[in-house]
Amino acid sequence: MDRLDAMQLFVRVAELGSFAAVAQQMGVARSVVTRQIAGLEAHLGVKLMARSTRRLALTSAGSAYLEKCRVILNLVEAAEGDVAAERLTPRGQIRLSLPLSFGLKRLAPLLLEFSQRYPEVALDMDYSDRRVNLIEEGVDLSVRITRRLEAGDVARRLGTSRLLVVAAPDYLARHGRPRHPGELAHHECLGYSQAGSTMPWQFIVDGQLETLHPRSRVAANNGEVLTDAAAQGLGITCQPDFIVEAALAAGRVEAILADYPVPELGIYAMLPGNRHVPQRVRVLMDFLAERLQ
């Protein structure tokens, strides 16, 4: 039994919570994974995992061992990464979690360009607005668009996105053009919903940040849907520039309330906090930051 290989396998099983999932990911039989973990437990003389037909849970010894394995494996990867960096050729796999709309519109072309430039780097891209747990899901880098980071986040700012308030010319002709954010209370608004609640709208008014909670006749967790609803005259929406730019260029919607700017969104590369950042990931972040600035 190669102890480092067994430790890596143990970490993957602990993160995915399934022998079968790890076996499928590695392209081996489930029995191979089971034997490796059993061999590791026999070597250590302790039970690392409690198994049942429905779930897999770490024992107290398994939890303690997991953290030490992560530290050791990170040090090994860091040592190998330092040697690899001397070769100046990034190589290996990068698992990415990317936001749906921004990912498809802006990131996909850049990532394909990156893949052509660095043919020895394999990219595994997951496009979804679901917020992932980078450590548990084994993700190397996640791109997140947000107004602010949370305590404990490990991130690098890649760029910014402007938020624009837009409505269809037909809607504005029927309901009038709001001249002040306070007038939105008298309009049909199309809000972005998340976890069952609609996100507030913010504006800079007389140098102060004001937060509004306009009534939303139609709400969705996808900006493309809300922009299309606005273009059909259903109301006013506030969306990032990369979502509304095509509708603006086509004249399907118009930007309004330009005198009251909306705070920008930051575009961040999020990193797992318990892991050495491999050279290939650092090179990718540099590439994206250069292109997105």
C-alpha cells in the first residue's frame, strides 16, 4: 500500500461521502477503493469511517486524521508545485465552478483560449449558480460575483461588473419613466430571488447608499429571464451589464436612473482555504485577471 495514495483516497472519500462516487470519479471498481481504505485502517489500527447502507460518517479518529492528511498532502503538492514551477509549463487538472450567465458569456471564451495556450492543463468546468463548498467538492477555483465577501473567504479580485436598471420603451411609454429611485415603489419591478427572498436594490443618492425593497410582480433566480421579462414590457429590472448588454444594443430595453449609480459587483476567484494553490491555478487567475480588468 502506497501510504500517500491511500491518504489521498481517504480525503476524497471523506469529501464526497461515498466510496461509489470516488470509484466512479477515478474510473475503478468500488472494491478497489474499499480495500485501500481498509488497508489504511489496518495500518493505523483504528477505524476511520463508520459505514451503513445509507451513509458514511467519520469517526473521531477519522476526523482528526483527515485534517492531518490535508496538511501533509498540501505540503507534498506545494513541494511538487515548486519543482514544477521551475519547468515553467503549467500542467495538471483544474476543477472549476462557474456562474451560469457570466460563465457562458464571458468566461467560456477565455477558458477555451487558456486551454489552447496551455495544452497540458485539463479544465473541468461546472456551470451553475449554485454556491459550492470548495473543500468538500474538491473544487480548485470558483468564480463568484458579489457585492461583498464573507469572513474567512480566500479570494482574488478579477474585475468588476456594473449593475444597470432597465425597462422596455413600451413599458416606459405606458407607465412613465422614473426620475428617482423612490419612484420605483409605484412601478412593476422584476427582482432577483435567492433562497426564497428577493434581493434588495441599492442606489447612491446624494452621496449616501440607500437600500430599497421594491415590490416584485415577477421574481426569478436568473437574470436572463428577468431581462427578457423586462424586454417584454412586464416591468423594471436591475441586472449586471453582461446580462443586459445585448438587449440594450438591440433597443429592447433602455437604461434608466443613470443619475443614481448602483454599487458595482466584484468578480472574484474563490479558493479553498485549506489548500496550497498550485502553479496552474495561479497562472489561470493571472490570465483571467488580465482579461477581465
